Amino acid sequence: MRRLRIAALGAALASAAVAVLPDAALAHGLVGKQDLPIPRWLFAWAAAVVLVVSFVALAVLWPKPRLETARETRLFSVPAFLEPLCGLIGIAAFAFVVYAGYAGTQAATANIEPTVIYVIFWVGIPFASAVLGDVFAPFNPWRALARGVAWIAGRVAGGRLPEPMAYPSWLGRWPAMAGILAFAWVELVYNNRDDPSLLATLALLYAATQLIGMSVYGIKPWTHRADAFAVYFNLFSKLAPLHWRERTVSRRLILSGTTHLDLMPGTVALLCTMIGTTSFDGFSQGQLWTGTNGIAPELTRRFANLGFSQETALEITFTIGLVFMVCFVGAIYRAGIAGMSSIGGRHDQGELARRFCHSLIPIAFAYVVAHYFSLLAYQGQAMASLVSDPLGTGSDIFGTASTIIDYNVISATGIWYVQVAALVLGHAAGLTLAHDRALVVYRRVRDATRSQYWMLAVMVAFTCLGLWILSASAQ
Amino acid sequence: MSTPETPPTGGDDPGRGLSGVQRAGVVLGGLAVLLIVFVVLRGNDDNGSPSSSSAQQTTAASSGADPTTSDPSTGSTSTSTSTSTPTASTGSTSTATTPEPAVQTVRVVNGQPAGGIKTISYTKGDQVRLKVVSDTADEIHVHGYDLMKDVTAGGSVEFDFEATIEGRFEVELENAGTQIAMLEVDPS
């Protein structure tokens, strides 16, 4: 997220506003802190951990599938009235954030909207989902709206609503993949990424697209396949030990939810997009990319020479970097799959790529934690002041408007350990899931074990890529 | 969920299964290796020199304590200090600020930092002394620490504060929105 690089752009945007409200825009001290790169010794140590964990796992992991066969225990059910209530809360929150985007100050750090979208929504919900289960679904504002409309229309029409069209099976999760890529593009590439009113317009556009999709293909099929954020948060929620289905809540073995991922088209692409965009976020802050002799300045110069404006040239350069990183991640995964398909015969690459892709979910979550944990820890604090002064107009609703961010809430060393721990644990979880799946896919334990040498290489590559991006070598 | 093919035949396969004791042994062995590697690597801790990718880094000698932060690149591993070793002390408690810390100067020419954006490194607890000489009137903003001072065209301002927050922070011409330096504070 480039630390809400709101600094550079926000300040430019804010410069006019600053003249008017000198304090409001700056008092929160929101911006401009980046993590220190992981020092070399810790990078080397973490890489060693990854290798040792991998080989220990090969030796120790169970010879019969366990996660695949894990059962759920029903815990309790949720009262019916909560469903419309949560939906209303979601709609109200969405409406308020959009309103703040238009009506509030256009200084990005003083308006609540960019922080809600980039920190609470984009980073906070994945963290919550991975621990508590799919907490977004009941609050999903566009889904709640669609259900409300459908309920009313059903009353009016007396149950004679036309049946929705069948969702095309070839489309699968591709719309979700496109949505996540588009969001990442806005966040990491687009020059006006911090412009509150523009973000509000994009949010409305997204909601409108979802409403159309749900009305054509039905609320449930669309939300489960094509609603990018619903799908994105739902993927992380499969890691959680809690499972919310209809109105019952069950307990399950951690990670076991991912084994129930339905393998429709576009799922592999979606997961590679998730990992690739997060990678690019880190990579694009490093010296290799932005440094004086880096790739980005050179490319930007060339595009500028072709007649593009400086801004457009920069956007083209970053778009190329973003797409390259996604393709790079996809290539690593496909290389491992290609290797695996050489074992035991009988399985073609497309099938294997789909059947093992759930093992990328913990890797994707590990990347999110490693890259965005500090953002949540620091910028999340800004919510304290922003809720009291959401529009940046100098109000003080809850008396917390002057709260400032405590940057010492966690030390740089603490952040390093969180990052390394996240990547190593994600690695171990990915290996475990792939191992468990291999025991189901391959008839012979020997084949399953041999196939996992390839998955091990893939996982080591992803984890070392993640570590390297955060380390002093890349930064 | 996908339809499982026939479950692995011979899942228990006594030939290659390990006993519980053997498994525990492998895990313990792995842990032991990691512990040793951690201690060894941590011993020659070289995080004083933050990056090799520089060619654009000035490194501020910190308050007499840590002369190894001379230049990156070199393999100067040992922190051969004369005064109290800074490792354990958490920052400013040691009153050994004998020599005046050097003032780092950033020059702004035509609204841009002369020589590109430089990284100025300190260790937590150091006294940051930063001077900005500018040919453009603007407000200098040190992010994170949230310090702001106005500078007149052709004038200069000086910041003098203790490095209490770790991380990398932008130093910026606030109104122009131009980053002029990067302040880096490493853990002590």
C-alpha cells in the first residue's frame, strides 16, 4: 500500500486544503512511515527455517489424509433477526463512507474514506476472516441491498419473479480475479488512488456492477463466484476454525476449510493475482524498482520519450510491473505443477493445478500479513481520530479527534518477527495442505511423496520471494 | 470438494512410516539446527549497514557510539566501539553524548533535493540534527515524528530531536509535495 503513499500524492492534493486548515490535515501524523527492511542475518535465518521446516515436514507428516476428512462440530445458531440487522449496518456504513468521500475534505489523510477502504476494509477484514470466519458476508452491503430488494419485489409480485439466468460455468471466478486485479491497480498504480471523491465513485461503480450481476445471475451464484471482495474475504475465511453457514456456526480443524474450495475456472488465476499483487506492493518500494538505477525510472523515461506525459508513463511502468509480478507467481506455480504431472502419469496439468491451488491460500494470507500488518497496526490507529472527525471538517464527535498515532506500539524488531513468522507459518500450512491433498490424488503413498518434492520447491520459492522482497537485499 | 479417488492403498505402509519417537526426534533435530543457526547468524549482526544497494546513501555517524556505520558495502562485522556498547541499552539512558553529533545537511535546489533523495540513518536514541537549506520557500515536514518548520527562499532550518521511533520516514517539502530525504532510524 506504500504506507498510504498518501504522503506524496495526498500532500499534493492537500496543499490547497492545508492553506485553509493547517492543522486538520496534518495533526494526525498519518503518513510516511515505512518498515525497515529485514536485516540480512534474519533473512538468512528465515530461509534456513523454511528449508528445515520443509524437510522435517516431509519426514513427519501423516501417511493418511487428515484435513480432507476432518469433521465439523456444530456450536450454536444465530438468531434470525441478526441477518437483516447486519445487512442494514453494512449498507449504512457503505453509504456513509461514500458520502464522506464526496462531502468531506479531499485531503486523503483527513478524510475517513481512504483509511476505511485501504486499511479497515482491504486489510482488516482479511485478518478478521482468517481468525473468525467469513465475517464480511452478513455485512456485505451490495448483497444485503439485493436481498432486500428481492424480498420486497417478491412480496409485491407475489412470488412470480423470473428465474435468474444460469451462471456460465466457464466464467467461474474470473470476474473476481478481474476485480481484485483492478482494485490492486487502483491501489498501487493509479495516480489518483487517494482522491476521496474518485474512490467514492469507484465504490459506487463496483456496487452497481454487483447489483446488475446479482439481478441477472442470482444473488448466491454471483456472490460466491464473481463478487471480488466477497470471494477474496471468503477465501481467507476458509483458514479459520469457525464456519458460518446459513445460521449455524460450526467449529472445524484449522485449515481444513480450504479443502472444500470448489475448483471452478479462474481460481488458480485469482490466487496467483492475490499473491502477485501483494508481492508487487513490496517490490515496488524496493531499490531495485524505484532506486536511481532501478527499473521504474528507466522504463518511465522511455515511455515519456514516446510522448506520454510523465504521469501516464509512470502508470504504464507500474502496470507492467504489476502484471509481470502476477504472471511470475503464476509461472512458479505452473512450473511446480508441470513437474508434478510427470509423476504417476494419469493426471494432466490443468487438473493438478486446480486440485492443489487451495494450498496457496495460506501463502496468500502470509503475504498479506507480512506486508500489511504494520499498516494495520499504525494506520488502524488513525481510525480513533477519524471517527470523531470523519469529514475533516474539525468536528469532534467522540472527543477523540486529536488522538495521534503511537508509532512505538510495536518496534521495528517486532514487525520483523511478525513478518518472518507469518511467511514461515504460511509456508508450513501450504505444505501441509498440499501433502494432504496429494494423499487423496495419488493412489500410492510413494507417488504422493514424490509429487510433493515439486510442491516443496514451489512453496520454498514463494516463501523466499516473500522474504527477499521484505529484506535489505531488495529494499 | 473434489471426489477423492480411491484412498491411498497401503496408507500405513510400515516400510516407510516412522514411529512416534522417530518423528519427535526429527522435529527436535530440526529445532536444534535452527537454534544454532539463529545464534550464529545473530552473532555477526550486521544490521548497522542497512543496504548495499545504495550509491546514494549518506550514513550519519551516530552519537559517538557506533562508528561502524561508516559506509555500507564493507564487511566490517565487529562493532568495535570504544565507549559503552550500545547493544543492550535501550536508547537515551547512556549519557555518553560527549561529542556533538554531526549536522546532516539537505540542500534543495530548484525545489528538488540536490543529488537525489538521500537516506540519513540513525540508531534509536541518537540525536537527529538535520539542516535543510532551500532556495524555495516551503514547509519542511518530517513525517512520523510530525515535525514542521517553515523555510524561506534562500534560508535554512534546523531540526534537532531524539530518534525515538524506528522506521523509515519521509522528509518532505510539504506544500510542493516533494520528498527531499529519507530518515532511517534503526533499532538500537
